[in-house]
Amino acid sequence: MSEWGTNIQQHVKDLRPVSLIVILVVAIGLGWWLKSLHLPTTFKIPGPWYLKFTNLCVIYVEALGHRREWIHQLHLKYGPVVQIAHNEVSFVSYTAAKQIYVSGSKDFEKTDFYDIFQQRGHINLFTARDPHVHAKIKKPLADRYSNSNILKSKVMDSIAERAQEFVKQCLATRSADVYLYLHAYALDCVTSMLFHPYNAHSLDRKHDRDMVHLFSYANVREGNYYFPALMSVYYAMVPGQQDKRTRGRDQLRRYMDETLAKSDHSDFTLVSRLKSLEDFPESLTRAECMDHMGAGVETTGDCLCFLLRELSQPRSGPIVMSLRRELQTATSQQDLANLSYLNAVVQEALRLWAPGTLTLPRHVPSGGRLIDGYMIPGNIIVGVPSYSLHRLDYAFSEPFKFIPERWLNDEGSVDRQRVFLPFGGGSRQCIGKFLAQAEMRSLLHAVYSRYRTIPAKDMDACMDLDDQVLVSRPKGTSCKLEFVPAEA
Ligand code: HEM
């Protein structure tokens, strides 16, 4: 035996049994960890090699609010399939979106990430992971949010009335903070669907407006999700911060108690339906309503805010003119749903500004699945970021530009529709999508049939996309515009 071999033998002999056990445990742990990485399979998936060993990078960029852009850059560099963590793969393709969200919507279950949206421990429509539980919750809710129910005149009238109130509030000043008013509008509209005639009046009643603060100004990313303990200390120590975080919470609780105690809600509302069901407990009704308020305020409010800001730029002059000409032909709220240019403006806004921050994460079913030519092991998290999907340049030329006309062009329309995913897909797609679009159309009608908007003189807020946990909102949480009569 060589001198080297004798030395090794001597070292092994010198080791105490305790050390041997430690080495054995570490070796087993290392082996188990390496096996869990599925390296022989995942090494074939494009992406930086070091991301195959950890999810720390993704946690880090998420905590800083850079996840959306970071993933987008990785896709630009590595193509439509990228491994972004040892347990997560991102796809940007129509085929993957279809497989994961549409045909596989019962197979590819939501991950435990969604648990943070449970309301006081209650599973609700949004958070249910088991497809059977989800289907059971959805059954009594679905027809309330159907397009035909939303387009009923009672629903549309209440939305139109709120849109007029929005304009009234904005006209009262030469510098209207539409970030605040649009979120107030979204809250009033979604609570109309839930509780009419006891919907919130946050546009015109100050105490209802406090609820908007809770939904649209609180720091969701660091405060509630990534560093809750650390941020609690910060909120407690820095004057004014606790108020920012909790302002409106008491008002929201009071509002829910008082509103749910009523018994004469309009027949089109969600609550009238849920109250008529014997086996739907009040605590679940409350949890569901809270969730729909949360889901319906930021999403619609943020998207409208980016849209109004875009329509206020001088470059949007021709778009606003075309929009106005068409809006002035409408004779009823129902007519709005059939206006092609208006719908194109809404679609284009949803393409650019509705996408969520996260990739709607799903688990690959056990046994693994072949997605876009790559074998993805079971239990790995997969998702399709709509931010990147909506910027695929083969489907959207000049993808970062706001061009409503693209939606009116027959050429390429199949490609565009296939990669358009603002509301998710399959059985888990957004239940509020018809409500959100009706709100957007009504608001655009109330504003641009009679007015144009320009940036207010004191508009200096940053309008970059700022990622929260699921949505991306304007970074400055403010957008000041001036409303000018269209003839002027
Ligand atoms: C522009 C506005 C909106 C956008 C972009 C949007 C987007 C989305 C997306 C992408 C999903 C799928 C989430 C996933 O699969 O993980 C979703 C689900 C959902 N949304 Fe919306 N949403 C909007 C407005 C609304 C409104 C107004 C409501 C009010 C009712 C609402 C209630 C919900 C609910 C309850 C779900 C869960 C559906 C299910 O799992 O069956 N959303 N939304």
C-alpha cells in the first residue's frame, strides 16, 4: 500500500466513534439533499447553474421587490424555460400556460404560498388548494360574477353612479390624486357587488375612505409577508408607521359587522345569495367577502391608475380623441361592452399593467410532467409570469408601448389572445374579471366622453411598477391629474 493510503487508514483509526457518526450523518444529509435536487433531470433545464442549488436568490430578489424584473431578465437571457431556484422553474410560453393553468388546472395545485390570503384561518375560493373544495365553494358564487349578471342594469347603474362620483371628486380640485380616488372607486364597486345597497361610499364619505388606506397604502411586501416580526418592531418604534399599517382596520371590521347584519341586500349581490344558503356559515361568508374586497381593490385600482396616467400624456392625444368619439356614441352602460376601441384600450391596459408580481405558483403533480420539452420532477413549483408573457415580441410588436390599435388588427390576433393572461386561466381564473372590465369601461366613459386629463402641476410621484406580494402598484402611491373639459 502507498504511503498516502497508509496515512488515510491511520487517520480513520484515529477518529473517535462520535466523529464517525457526525461524518456519517453529514454524508447522509448531503446525499439526501443532493437527491432532492434531482440534478440529473434539472441540469438540462436552462438557467444559471448556482440557482439549481438554492432558493435563497429568489427569496432575496422577492424581498427587495425585484422578482418580476429579475425573472424577466433571466428569460431574455436563457429563453422561455428557466430554472430560478432549486425548487422552481419559470416558463414563458402559451403551451406551458395552457398545460399548467388550463388543461392542468385540477392537476397542478396551488402552492402553500396562497395560505397567507386565508381570512382568519378560513379557506376561501382564492386559497383553496384541493380542486374539490374549490369547486364546492365556487358553485354558489359563480353566477353572481357572470357577465350576464354584471351587465344587468341594476349592477351597471350602481357602477356608473360611482364613476360619476369619481369625476365629481376629481373636478373639485386642479390636482386630483387619482391613485386614491381610483382605489376608492374600486372599493365602492366591489362592495356594490357584495352588499348593495350597503356598498361602501369611500369616494364621498371620509370614514369609508379609511378602508382604502388599509387596502392600497399598507406595505404588504415587507410588512406582512417577508419580515413581519422585524417590521412590527419598526412600526411600533417609528411615529406614524403603525397608523399607515392599520389605518382603516377598525372601520373595515365595523363595516363588515353592520353590513352583514342587514337582511335586505339587492338580489344581484353575492351576500343575498350566500345568506339564502343554509349550509354556508356566516364566518365563511365574511371570509369570502373580505377576500373579494382585497382581490378587487388593488388590482382594478392599480391598473386604472397606470391607464389614466398614460392617457394624460401628450403622446396619447390621438388615442383619447378616438376613444371620445366612440364613447359619445354609447346610449347606455350596456352599450359600452360592445365598443371595440374602448375594449381595445382596456385590453392594452390589462396587458401592460394588470399582471401580478408573482407567477401564480403551482406544484407539478407527483411523477413529474414534461413541460415545453423539459421533464420537471414532481412537487417542483412552476409558473408563467404574465409580465413576461405579455411582452413577448412575436405577439406584441413594441411590447413596452401602449398601442390599443394592436387589438383591432386581425393579423396576429390568435397569437395575442393565446399569450394574454391577465386574469389567469382555467378553473382558477379570476372570478371578478367581468366586474373589473365593466368598472374600467364605465370609468373611462365617465371621464373621457366629456373630459381630458393632463398631469397636474404638482405631479411628481414615481409611477414605476412597485411589486407587492401579488400585484405591482405605482411606486409613489400617488398620481395627480387635472381634469379639463374636452372642448377646452
Ligand atoms: C384588473 C383587475 C383584476 C385582475 C388583473 C385580477 C387578476 C386575477 C388573477 C391573475 C387571478 C388568478 C390567481 C391565481 O390563479 O393564482 C385572480 C383570481 C381571483 N380574483 Fe381577480 N383580478 C382582478 C379583479 C378582481 C375583482 C374585481 C375581484 C372581485 C370579486 C376578484 C376576485 C378574484 C378571486 C375571488 C379570485 C380567485 C378565483 C379562484 O381561485 O377561483 N378579482 N384574479
